[in-house]
Amino acid sequence: MDPTKIGIDQDFFLKTFAALAEIGRDPNGQGYQRLAWSRAEREAHRWFRNQSEQLGFEVWTDHAGNSFADFSPLADSEVPALTIGSHLDTVPYGGAFDGGLGVVAALTAAKAIRDSGVPFKRPLRVAAFTDEEGPRFGTGLLGSKAVSGALDMDLVRQAQDVDGIRLQDAMAEFGCDLESLPLVRQTLKRFYGYIELHIEQGPRLERAGLPLAAVTAVTGIRQIRLTFQGKSNHAGTTPKEDRQNTLRAAAETIAQFSAYVDATDNLVANPGRVQVHPNATNVVPGETRLDWDIRSPDPQLLDQATRKLAQLAQAASAPFHIVSEDKIFHDVPPCPLNEKWTGIIEASAKVLNLPITRLVSWAGHDAGVLGRVIPSAMIFVPSRDGISHAPEEFSSDAAMLEGTRLLTQTTLAILTERRAE
Ligand code: GLV
Ligand code: MN
Ligand code: MN
């Protein structure tokens, strides 16, 4: 028998995507500012819950500020739900597509499956996760980590943004209690598995001329803060041999470690943020904090790189009589995705007559956290010019609709699988 094919409501997708794209748009046309626990991000969650209610789904939230919309044809509400979705926060000056696509596509897929009347054997859930991105508090993937029980509460308690606002206070402003985050883990038993549609955020699909990819693994991400401690002093009068210039040590570390990374396959690293104290042209900077983002799908390479970075920072500090300290503040291990479900994505693409390839994701995703505790899978659609985390981020309507069709078909295939009792 031919597998069931169901259509999606394209107008619903396009209108809903356009409505979400109104929230948190930068007033100067510089993309989006839906940073975690900002008014705009919380507004996007409220919008999501309203949309879901209008569709007749049952809406709930948790202590992490995640929002969910459930639809179940079953009398037994204890059966774990197949969950589809993404996140609603953006990086500063981010795009409308990273996260937004996955949430709107999941609503569209859930609506299509519900309207089709096809009988299925599990509840279906649409998820909008909190703080996937992390640049504000350094707490990326907070929502999915809370669900999977992977949160480091010590780090979360210390988290604050550049303005000194503590995560705890930012959450409290929206009625969420940071100390209740560990309770979120109790909801994990309500999740059967997770599927996320996302833009690729890189150039590989576009260059290959292919519309879709099934993701085989999500990269590991380690973010490390190097703190160089020297002594502030006068930029003119301090003798050369007395200068404890922490910014020079940081710059030397950037050069040395970048050369190591460039010569190592399967490893990338980004020196993305520097905070210099006192940040004045005529003062030798007495303290510099340098934040690195290091990625690899290979956990051993991540460990090697971490050791190398600390060594190089110390070596760069020695000539300036500076002390350097390294601290991991965000750590997500690499995550292979579910092989069987990746195969179901490919089989579903075949049903829809759509070409598909396989890719590793070098971006982090909630699927890379949930994939450690429940079966998880991902679908990518092309990003124009491979640009993401920038205002120019773009994927065409046609590409997004193809991805949404594949998400719908894959979700249906898994929902209609026989349930092991
Ligand atoms: C999140 O999008 C990341 O890859 O940093
Ligand atoms: Mn994303
Ligand atoms: Mn992102």
C-alpha cells in the first residue's frame, strides 16, 4: 500500500511565518532582537500560545519558560508525545528564520495532520523552546537542557548579561523561578521523541543544488572564557618591560590558537567576544576576558583543543607577567541523531519525490540536547549564501514549504508506526 500523503495549508504557513516575523524586528532594519528573556522573546511565546489555542491545541508551559501545544486523539494522556518544533529567541541582529521556521512549520504540520483525520497512535506536541541561542546569559539550549535534565545549576545561578542583569531576575520578571528549573526534568517522560526542521545556516545545500538534508549528528559546542589578569597602568609612562598588557596576551592567544585550529580537521573555533578593562586608549589594559566558541562532532578533539587553548593562553601570558585562567561556561557534547528516524526522513522525502542528502550540523540545536535522552532527528533546508546569525539570513518560501512538507510527512510516518506496548 502507498504510504499516506497529506497536503499542508501553504497560506497558513506563510501568514503565520509573516506574523511571527513582526515580533522583535530591529527598529533600524538590522534583523531581529528576540534575545532570551527579553520582552520580544516573551511576546513571541505568548503569540505562539495564542496561535496554538486558536488551532484548538492544548497549551502548557514549564518552569523554563518553554511553551508547548498538544493534540491527542487518545484517551490516555500519559502516552509520551512525539514533539516537533524549535525555538523563538534570536541572537542579537539575528534573522527571522533560525528557530522561527521550525516553530511555524511544526504548527503547520500539526494542523495538517490533525485536519487529515488519519488515525495515529501517539499524541503530537509542538514545542517552542526557551533560550536556544544563549548569547545574552551564556546559557544556550536552556529550555531543552532543562527538559533533558542536563542543566548545570551552578552556571545557571551565576549567569548574568553584559548589563549585569542576573538570569534569575530576568526570569522572575516573567514569573519564572530559576530555582524551579530542575523540576522541568520531570516532564521528560511525556516526550517520546523530537523532530526539528531548521535552516541549514551554512552553504553546503545551496552549493550542492539540493533542497533538503537529513541531519546525522549535531556538533559538540564548548564555550570557554579566558581571563587575563595583569595591571592597569599609564599608556605612556610605563616602561616597556613593566607593561602587563592583557589585551596583547589575548591577541597572541587568538593568533596561536587559530593557527592550531586551521591546521586541525573537523574542528572550528571562534574568538567571538572580548571585554577589556578599563577599555581606554591611554591605559594599559589590566584585565581582558576573551570568550571562545569551539566546535567539533568529535568529543576527543574538543578535549584536546581545550587543553591546547589553556596552554597557549599561559604561554602568551608569560612574557607579560600575566596570569591567565580558563573556565568552560557552556558545554554541549556532540550528539549523533537517531539513525532509524534519519532513515524515515529519507523514506518520507522519497514518498514526496524530493531529493535529499545527509549533513552534519555545525550549529547547535535543541535536537542535539534532546537527542541524548530521546530519539531525535532533524531536517535542513538551504540558507541563501550560507548566511545565518545575521540580518541577511534568508530561505525562500519554496524551500521552507518543501521542508514543512517533509516534516509533516516524517511526523505522520512516526505517528502512525505501531506502538510497542
Ligand atoms: C546556535 O544557533 C548555535 O549554533 O550557536
Ligand atoms: Mn536555531
Ligand atoms: Mn542560532
